[in-house]
Amino acid sequence: MIRLVEVTKTFGTGTSALNDVSLTIEKGEFVFLVGPSGSGKTTLLRLLIRDMLPTKGIITIGDWNLVELPNNKVPHLRKRIGVVFQDLKLLMDRTIYENIMLPLEMSEVDQNEAKQKVEQIVEQVGLSEHLHKFPVQLSGGELQRAAIARALVFSPEILLADEPTGNLDNTTSWEIVKLLNDINKAGTTVIMATHNLEVVSSLGKRTVTLEKGRVIKDAGKSIKQEDQEDKGKKEVHEKKDNKEIKDSKKGEKDADN
Ligand code: ADP
Ligand code: MG
């Protein structure tokens, strides 16, 4: 489960990108994250991979507290969470195969195992015939598939996709969303940031709407999730209260001494 409790992110520039956001996402959910440009979608995704820390609040993934996660655990976290960035970050001087293989090579996975994994994923995302082409030889939709494939090499529990249909026409957008939906059906939690409302409305999935860094709507969430969010807030406040009691006791003690 992914849990954000009263998360605020303020950048050094003074911009408040997220404001008191509380959200729980269950294992296996498909969630659209929508909202106008600048509403905080990318910031939220970046916080989930510990690309940066929140200014305030708590973020947990399973039993990992991301705020307290030691730096040496971050690479492990990034294997648990696959990401497709808005700019895809594919290397132009490498083939699609090499691009997808790269994270596996860097983590020293057994060569044969890596090869098998890449072949299986490429088949899954429908890129088998383009394996040995370079990025410039692929269409926008195919590049998106390649980036999704690369995000799946460690069989992550969670897949984050930032505006994966941003530059695509309607038909291609729909195909990408269908692929993400299939990946979700196979068990991966999927969070997709988008402002393509047509795609969002036709799929009928949970939709979290951000505006100026706040969640203004969360359509399709279950009562269970509401309970979880309340529980999360309660825990945080209890912790704070305990700390305050402790601190005040400490104060009394210090005064005694
Ligand atoms: P979205 O993805 O919904 O378009 P972002 O999360 O990228 O929104 O941005 C939210 C707000 O935070 C915007 O006002 C943006 O300008 C600001 N912002 C994002 N990243 C940074 C940064 N690294 N430094 C300063 N401000 C930022
Ligand atoms: Mg963005």
C-alpha cells in the first residue's frame, strides 16, 4: 500500500507544489492522477521514488517509510517502483534492446536471465519487431512502449507513468492506456498522471484530481481507503502528541535538574 499523510512539498523557490496531501493507494489499484499543468502531479510521482523528500508529512510504501529510508536503500526502492518519465529518458545511441537491457546490466543480473526477461517484456509490450532499431526509428507510441518496457525489467510492484499519452494521438493514447491496464491486471499497481480526460473517463478507474497542490476530488475510492486515510492521520497525530508529551516531560525533568 502507498500512503501519503499530510504531505507538503515546498521548493526552495517558495513554490508550494503539494499542500497537505493525504492519499492511500492499495496494492493492485489503477489510479489516474489528473489536474492542470503545474498542479503537482510530477512532484507527487517524484516523491514516491524518493527523487526528493517532502517538506512535511509522511510517505510510506508497504512498510518502508520514505522519509527515513537510508540512501543506500534507494536503489532497492527504485526496483520496486518502475517509472516512465515524461521525457522518456531513452538513450538515442543505443538500440531499443540495449536501452531496456541497461538497468539489468547495471545491477549485474545474470546475463541469460536478463536476456530472457527482456525478451518476455518486449513481447508483452508489443515491440518484438523493433528490438534492434534505434529510438529515432520508432514512432511516439512505440517509444512510449519502450520506456514502459524498461520500467518493467525488475518486475516492480508499482508502475508510475507521467503523462504517457502527452504527445500521442487519440488512437495511440488509447493503446498505451490499454497496455497499462493489462500490466495492472497482471498485478502491478499503476499510477498514471495525465490531463487527457477523454482517456480517463472512458476507463472508469479511480481518479485523483489535484489543483494547486491539493487533492480536490478523489472519485472512485472505496470506504476502505477513506478508513485508511483517517487511520494514517490519526497515527501521525498520536505520534506528534506522544512526542509533545515526552518533550514536555523532558522539559519538566530539565527544570527539576
Ligand atoms: P504538474 O506535473 O502537475 O504539471 P509539477 O509537479 O511539475 O506539476 O509542478 C507543480 C508546481 O511546482 C509548479 O508550480 C512548478 O512550477 C513547481 N515546480 C516543480 N518542480 C520544481 C522545482 N524543481 N523547483 C521549483 N519549482 C518547481
Ligand atoms: Mg508534470
